[in-house]
Amino acid sequence: MKNKTEIRELQEEHKKLDKLTTDLEKDRQTDRSTTSKYDLMGLKKAKLAVKDKINLLRNTRESKSE
């Protein structure tokens, strides 16, 4: 049960990061500064890390149920 709750929380975090990433990508059309580039890169890395954690928890849950 704990994994399901954690996965849901991580999915919500992933959605928030996805929205922030999308918004910043739109802003990057007019703001081509180095700062905005690195902000976007950081958001994408965080989003990927959350996705990896979700997949790890799912795989762990599946292997325990076998």
C-alpha cells in the first residue's frame, strides 16, 4: 500500500514539473538567456528523476507480487 501512495504522489509531482517545463519552453521562445536554458534543463532532469523513481517503485512492487 505504501508504494501505491508514493507512486501517486510522485505522479502528481511529475505533472507539476511537466506543466512548469511546458510553460518555460513557451517562455524560451522569447527569452533565450542562458539562465532560462539551465532552468529548463534542471526541470527536465528533475522530471526524469521522478519518472525513474516511479518506474523503480512499480518494478519493485511487481517483483514482490511474483
